[in-house]
Amino acid sequence: MSKRNRRTIKITPEEFSYMALLHELTNVTVRDCIVDNDYDRVIFLVNPDEVGRAVGPRGVNVQRLRKTIGRNIEIVGYSDELEEQVKLALAPVRVKEVRLVKHPTGKKIVYVSVDPKDKAMAIGRNGRNVARARIILKRYFDVDSVIIA
């Protein structure tokens, strides 16, 4: 991570064991793992060039992990640059612009401009995709909110 964004990330024993499982199954470098109880899923962050290998042919690794863990599995590319991480968290949505706004209250809000055809996909069913982006951006960049425009 770049020095200006360096934050202490705490990984629970449960998350660590999930990271080891994915690594064992795929030999991919797992950067982080986030258990999201709200959407009953586990989000793995891996190097962007290893996302395909982590998912596996026709999603075989994701399916195997889902059976083992008993939760939905999502694989996301990792970047220590805010704009790039937004794009990776919302992939395959076409992101046009990312704007970080710091409010006087201290809250950080990221406004993401996407192709109008991709807006529904960016938000996701019940907001799950934008929530995934918010969770990742909160963890790494202390972002409080993500707004899709």
C-alpha cells in the first residue's frame, strides 16, 4: 500500500482461515478477506492479474469454496490507488469518473460516474455491489459512503 493510505487492517482468525483455503485451492496471492454478514458473503481481494485464476474455469473455484464455507464468494482485484480500487470493486461496470469529496464533518464520500447502461449493475440487487465497494473502500481508504451517479 502507498504510504499515504497505510492503515492497519485487522484480519480475524476466520478470515485468515478463508484466505488460506483460497490460496491452497488456487495458489493465488490473497491480499485480504472480508466476511460480510449483511449479504452472507465472503469477499476476497487478490492481485488484479490473478482474479481469473482465483475464480477458476467457469467459476469452479468459487463454487468449491461456496460449498466448503457455506457462503457466497466474491473475488475482487486489489489496488492501493483509490480510483483503481473503485473500478476493480465495481467490475465489469464501465466507470467514467471517480471523485472523492471530503465534507466539513470529516466524512469522505466517493462519487462514481458510470455508463448509464451500467448503473443498475453498479448498484446491484438490493445494493449489494455498491455495498461491496463501500466495505472495501472503508477498510482501505476510510471512505464513509459511495454514491453511484
